Amino acid sequence: MKKRSRLKHGFGLVRHYGWKKDLLAVAAAFLCCFLLSHLSDLMSGARGVGVFDLSAAVMPFFGFILGIWGILGFLLYNTVSFISFAVGSPDLTLGLPVWYYILSIFSLVLYCALPSILWYMFPLKGEEEASYPRLDTSSHVIKYYLISVITIIAYLLFSTISSGFRIKLGQLALLMATWFTQYLDTVLIVGIPMLILWSVIRNRTITINERMVLAFLITGALASAIAGYLIYRNSLQLAPDLFHDYEKVLRGEAGVVWSDDGMNAVERYDTFWNSFSVVIAVMLNVLLAVEVLFMRSIEKKVTRPIVHLSEVLTDYADQEEDGFNPDEVREQCMPYRYGYGEVSDLTRTCVDMVGEIDTYTKNLQTVTAEKERIGAELDIASRIQNDMLPGIFPPFPDRTEINLYASMTPAKEVGGDFYDFYFVDENHLALTIADVSGKGVPAALFMVISKTLLQNQTLAGGSPREVLTLVNHQLCQSNTSMMFCTVWLGILDVTTGKLVAANAGHEYPVLRRCGGSFEMMHEKHDPPLGLKDGLRFHEYELQLAPGDCLFEYTDGVTEATDASEALFGEERLEEALNVSGENDPEKLINSLYGSISEFVKDAPQFDDITMLCVKYLGKAEESGETKQARISVPADLAHLDEVMAFTEQQLESAGCGPDDQFTITVAVEEIFVNIANYAYDGKEGNADILFSFNEENRMVKMVFTDSGFPFDPTSRPRPRLTSTPGNRPVGGLGIHIVKKTMDKVKYDYLAGKNTLTIEKHI
Amino acid sequence: MTIQQTKDGETLTMAIEGRIDTLTAPELKTQIEGAIDGVMDLILDFSKVDYISSAGLRSLMTAQNWMDARDGSMVIRNASKNIQGIFKVTGLDSFLVLE
């Protein structure tokens, strides 16, 4: 796998950056060779003998960095320079055999490609695959150094072989040593900065190691320059005309010039350059070795611990949820606790931090567990409390006299509101709604006591007044925390519809008479239970008629608050109940709950919302499947058409025949016109009409309600039909028709309202 | 409610169509009042009246009074069974002439 990957990339040589960049690489290599080669010429004077071609030393660099494109650029330069050199000469091959050129080109390519091949072929220990050539660690510096040495030796050997051993062995060894030193100098002093520069360009970062290598190289270069100067001065002392003589020899103006120490000018010149390059090589190698040792120490003591520490902490952070053991972190960190000051400080801090996190986590777990336990217990408490409230609807499926529904929505887990209903005996239904002061667990506990006492006393057979008086006494016995409880308690005789009720500081009940609208009953209040012992409570009676509907609630309804702190209030409650038009207690409560939610919107619920609604249906024979519809219009003749359309529509849907429809519509018109003309005496007011149809006995019942002056049209004397039309009184005719054509006409004045009920069998 | 009037000498025939209720009854009264000058025989054709309430009855009684005052006659023709029922219930059948 690794091998294939290396081969696939041609040991880092075969790269394609896009044609523009590839061409640029070729051009860069070409230009670089050109510049370096001219720099070498400048340094060595007219002919490069002492200093060899610098460009040769950076050849590996091109293969290393630019891949085949660098090699191509280098070959291109060599070809161009060779041709320009050979153009002046008569023989283009300079008298050398062709294979020599082929071999030398091959050796150049090999020389360029070898470093890259070696770099990718031998990944370092711990490396999955050799990384992109870079001197970011001391190991990479060593690798680069070794590769350079191998490459130079290989190249020199190959050149020697290709030159066919035309030099004597002793000379060859010396030459090789000289060349090796010079190549190595160049590879280090030019190659390394180029490599680092390239790395900076490529990665946009520079590692500590790269900085250090550069620093040591610059130091080396400075030291070499000083050393070089000293050697130069020494040489001049020995032979003041060294360079002058040497140039003369080169130009053929002089023969062999001997200097004082017995060397000739050429030898002296070579010795000068050789010693110079040896000094540089020694300096650079020593400094590089120092750098590598220093960096290895830094890496061992600083870099690697930090990297490892970071890995350990990352693992810790990742695995913390699964309970990563902090001891493991401590163990992994142990080797670094006694390293360099900063690293050991950091390690200790990390270990301490992990320990603290662990303690904190354990604390948090304890607290969370505790919280969960309390939450679970509150849940159970809430369930117990919920179970205490009758929750199966309809609660008395076999009792046709009543239709009952109730709901409680607690604000917190457990609340202080409750409702209750149960039959005291065959015919007496007890209804309770109550609200305990405060919220949460204390309220819930007090609620349980209150509810139990109320039920026990009621079942024992007391009237509401007696029950409240007794329960108040019992609650006051041990109520040091001064909690209290508002209660509305009513006992309904389902056979007669008589309701006896008492109110201990609770909200006013809302009553809807059959066919009427909901209105708050402002009955007399007694104080709440639990505050003062020995209080006497009062009760009142209310006669419920079939179809009447009683709605009870707690202050959670009227004091539901919207975001702007406005209260839902009693008026909105009445309005919402009337607008809803629902006739079924369950639907009515759900509809009201909807209205409250709509009003409150996103504001939090502060108090329990509890509602109880009972509809009295009366004795079984009167009940039956009924259809109901309502209309409420201003009592004005302009709305007559509306009323008539409503009536016709209802009658049609009830399957009423044309004759009955005729008489009923006439009756409706007469009654409505009567209300419109007289009820409000010219002032504005509404007329409500409730239409109901009992499918069983095919009875149409219509109830007309207005809040005008009390007036009973049925009590008017019968119009004197025997008189001649001229003497006839204007009014009275309409109601006469109604009375004559309807089966039953009944007038009531209830809760400030005129109620006229007509019934007709169809 | 629409009324079609046909005058033939002293006989006026008014064919009424639609509902005679509280809202339309005054219109009926006005139309009769405006048309009975010189009329001795008023014929009200109820074949297309499908509804009448007490307000309509009052208009009819007023018209009857007018005709009685000038010794003329008023006849209601083709009243439906239901409308006849109303006349009967109110006792108007004893004053009005129904044909």
C-alpha cells in the first residue's frame, strides 16, 4: 500500500501543478541555474577552478522541490550553456565521445532525482508515509543531510566512472575529497535556505526547527566569512602576489611562479580555496550537529511533550462523557512533570485541571442525580394528586340528568387547585372547586387535606354551610403556616334541579340559563377556609332548569396574564364563554382553555387553571337528542331578515314541513318585531334567539332573550276580535297569532332578562 | 314584495307577489292608499303571496276600513291555505271577504 502510493507519485517527482505552474517551475529552475552559475563565475574570476559551479550543488533541490519540472529546467540550462560554449569550437563534441555526454546527462538526471527518491523511499520511524520535504524537525534535518551526502558521493562516483579513471588514484582521492567538501558546503549553505524559503512559501508557516537551522546557518556563514578572511590574509602574508601571479599563470604571461614556502602559484591558489572550503564545511557541520542536538533536546523536552499533552487532553475531552479516567491522564503526563520548567508547570497545571474537572463532574453528577430524584418524586406526587381528582369523563354515564366536565392544568408540577364531584346519595350530586393559597408542594399537601375533609364531611350528609363550617374548624386546628383554601361547594338535587351552594371566598360562578347567555352570579361570599376558627358560613339556593349550565373556575382563569401583564379578567371570561356558543361542557371548557391560551400567548402560566362545568338536563324523559343553534342580533328591524333567514335555515335542517315552517316563521317575526319595537325603548340592545330541536319528539323550541324592560307579552289581554277592525287596538295581534299557533308559549324574567320560550311540535 | 295594478273602471285589481311582513307591509298600505281614488271594488290577488305577518294583517284591515268608509268592497282572492289559517286564527276571516 505504502509502496504503491510512493510509486504512484513517482517518489515525489511526478507532479503536475497545472501547465502554467509547471512552465513556471521550468523557468524558475532555468533562471536559478543561470544566476547561480554566473555568481560562481564572479566568485572564481575568469574561470571556475577554485570554486565549482554553485548551480551543481542545488541540482537536488530542483528535483526535490519542483519534481521533473525542476530537472527539466536544469537540463535545459545545461544544454543551452553547453551549446553556447561549444558554438565557438570547431568540433561540437569538444573531442569527447558521444556516450560521455549521454552518461553525463544521465548522471545529472540521477543526481537531481536521487534525493527525492531517497526521501520518499525511507519514511522516518513513526511516519506512515514520508511527508513533503521540509526541515520542520531535527530528524528531517538529519535525513536531508544524509541524503545530501549519499547523493553527492553517488554523483562523484558516477562522474569518476564515466570519466574513465583518466586521473591517477592519489590525485583522484584528493580531488574527490575537495569536491565532496565543496558540494556539501553548497548543499548546506544554499540548499537549506532555499528549502526553508520554499517551505515558508508553500506552508505559510515556519517551525522552530527551521528558524534554528537558519540561525545556525547564518552563524556558520558569518564564522566562515571571518575564517575565510583570516585565511586570505594569511595567504597574502605568505605570498602577497598570490592572486596576481595566479592570473598571470592563467593568462600564460608567466611560467611557474614559486612563493616563499616552496609552492607554486597554482598550488597555493588551490590550497587557499581548499582550506577555505574545509573550514566552511567543518564550521557548518559542527554547527549543524549542534543545532540538531539542541533541537532534539528541545523536541524531546518541549515539543513532543506538548504535542503528546495536547493529544492526551483532546482524548480526555472527547471521552469525558464516557467517564475517561483522570488517573490515566495523570499517568500519561507523569514523564513530563519533571522536565523543563515551563513544560512541567504546564503538565502540572493540566493534571490539576483534569483533577478539578473530574471532581466538578462528580459533584455535578451527584447534584443532577439528586435533582432527578426530586423531579421523579415530584412527578409521582403530581400523579398522585392528579389521581385524586376524578378524571374519567363522562363520570356518571348512566345519569342522564347531568352532563359534567372538569379539567385542571397545574402551573408547576404539583398545584393547589382542585375540583371534585360525587353523588352523596341517589339524587344529590356534590360539586366542589377550590384553590389553596400558595403553590408547589406546600399547596399540594394542604389541598390533599382540604379535599379529603370536604369530601368526608359532605358524604357524612351535611349541607354546604355545615360542611364548610366543620372543615374550617378542622383546618384551623393545626394550621400554623396560615395556609388557606377558597371553596365553592354546591349540592345539586338532580331530580328537581335545586342547587344548594356555599362560597368560602371563591370566585363567582357563572350561570347560563337555557337559551340565555353566561352571567356571573354575584352571590354573597364568606371568608376562605383555614384562616379563622369558629366562623359561620352561609348557603343559598338556586333553581336550575333543564338546559341551564353552571361554570366554575379558579383564579388561574381570570388571572391568566399575557406578556404585557394584562389579566384575562371576568369580562373576558363571560365574553369568551358566550362567544364560544358551545353547549357541551367538555367542548365549552376546551374552547375556553383555547381562548385563555390565545390571550396569554407565550407568557408563562403562573397559576393552576381549573374549570368545572355542569349542565343540568333535567329528568330523563325531557332529555333527548337535541340540535341547537343561536343567533344574537341588535334588536332592530333592520336585522329582521337575518333572523328570518336563521329561522328558515334551522327549520329546514330540522326537516320541518312548509305549513309548520309558515306558522313558526310568522311567530318568530312577531316576537322579534315586538322586541325590536318595545324592549329597549329606542335604546340599543341585543336580542338572542336560541333554536333547539329535539329529534326524538320532533319538538322545536325557540327561546328569545333580551335585556330590556321587564315585559310579559303573554299577559296582555286577548285582542277583542269581536270588535270591528276600526276599533281594534294596534298591538297585541302578533302575540295573539303566536299564542294561537304555537303549542307552548312561556315568559320568564330571569337574571335581568326577558325570556320568551315557544315550542311547537312538527 | 311587488304589486301589479290593473284598473278597469271603478275596479282595481292588485296582484301582490312575495312576502308581506313588518318591513313590506307599510309599502302595501301606501300603494293601496295611492291607488284607490275613485275605486269602489278593490281586488287583492294573493295567489303569489307566500307569507303574511300581523303587520300585513294591519295593512289589510286599514285598507278594509278605507273601502268600508266609501261603501266600497274589498276582496282577497286565492289566499293560500296557510294565509287563510292566519286570517282564521286572528278572527279576520269574519271581516275580510275571501274568495
